[in-house]
Amino acid sequence: MAQDTSKSIQPRSPYHGNKVCLCSMRIIDLCRGALPPIIFLAMYESGVVSNYFGSLGYLVVIISSLTFAMMPRGKFIESVIRNIFFTCLAVPVTIFGLWCCRQAKLNTQPPGSTAAYNSSAAAVAATFLFFSIFAINSFRAVCIMECDADL
């Protein structure tokens, strides 16, 4: 007996060829997540809002994107608290890194020098960047493993 190979079983996938299968609920979720940044950018066009926030207006858009407004209330509050905690942790680390870069520049340049670039300060900045990326990725890996263990 010959088998009919024209009707092979294909795995279910949201991607069918080059087409993306978007149902109405997925489109609504995408739009709901995009609303906070869009609303703030529209508000930012006002002179009062742009004068108040100045050049830091883009941070509001980033934070509104990170909070995921489409989450359930408990997860949303947990996400906001986590973002606030890690922002409060990142600010002193960043300030300490900038202070170390400044000290490296002051200790390696002759007095009165106006050179903009200093290799020692750049090396210190690269070290802090490497450490920050390593710490953030390590924490993400641990959090993902803990979240998978909770399931």
C-alpha cells in the first residue's frame, strides 16, 4: 500500500509560511501595550509638558513601555515595584562609575590639560559597562530559572 504524502501533518504554529496569524485578541493586546507611550508622546507635544520634562521626556516613554499596562493588576504592581527597585539600585552604581572615570582622568592627565579623551577613563568605563551587563544578565538568568521552577 502506498501512503498518501500529499496530506502530511503540519505542526500548529502562529506562523504559516510568511504570513503571521494575528487574531483579534492578539491585536487588541498589542494596541493596549502601545497606548501609554503614544499618549505621552502626544502630551509631550504640548509646550507645558515638554518644558516640565525637558530632555528627559524619552524616559517616560521607556518606563511606560517597561511597565506592560496590559498585565493583570498584581503582576503590573510587581513589575512597577521591581523596576523602581532596580532603578534605585542602578543610579548609585552609575554615579559611582562616573566618579571612578573622573578620578581616573584626574590622576592620569597632567594639570591644565584640555584633552577630551583619556584612555584610563575609557578603560574604567568599559570595566563598569562589562560588570553591569554581566550582573544584569546573571540576574535575568536566575530570575528565569526561579520563575520556571514556580510553574
